[in-house]
Amino acid sequence: MTSTTRDRTPPNEAVAGLLATLAIFAGAFELVYRPFRLAPVALVLLLVATIMSREQPRIIPIGFAVVGICFIVGAGLQVLTHHPLF
């Protein structure tokens, strides 16, 4: 049986979702490892995902929220435990 409609996700949307997911993991990793090194990487990944994607309205704002919150909490934890920030 063949279908004339395209049910597949376009490649750029798939890559954008992958980049946003990687940025969320990098943002969560900021809690335990040097937030000033990981936050710029996560933000660049999210910005590229934002430019690439038109059909993913949820994961990208969630990614920005996770990166921002984990940056603040991670920096606070690093200061409290006397570990380097960068």
C-alpha cells in the first residue's frame, strides 16, 4: 500500500530536535560541572535548533528554561562547594 502524503519528519526538523535535546542534557550537566563552560555551548545549540526548526514549538523553549535554571543553580552550587566556575 502506498501513500501520497508524507508522514515523515523532515531531516532539518529531526536535526533541530536532536540539537535541542543535546542542549537540554548539556544544561542539566551544568549542575555538576563548570556552568560557565557549558552554558554557551548549550545556548549555541539551542539557537541553531531555533533557526532550523519551524515545527517544534515546545522543546526549544523548554530547553532555554532548563539551561537558564540549571546555569543559576549550578553556579550557586559551585560557589557553595568552593569549586571552580569555569
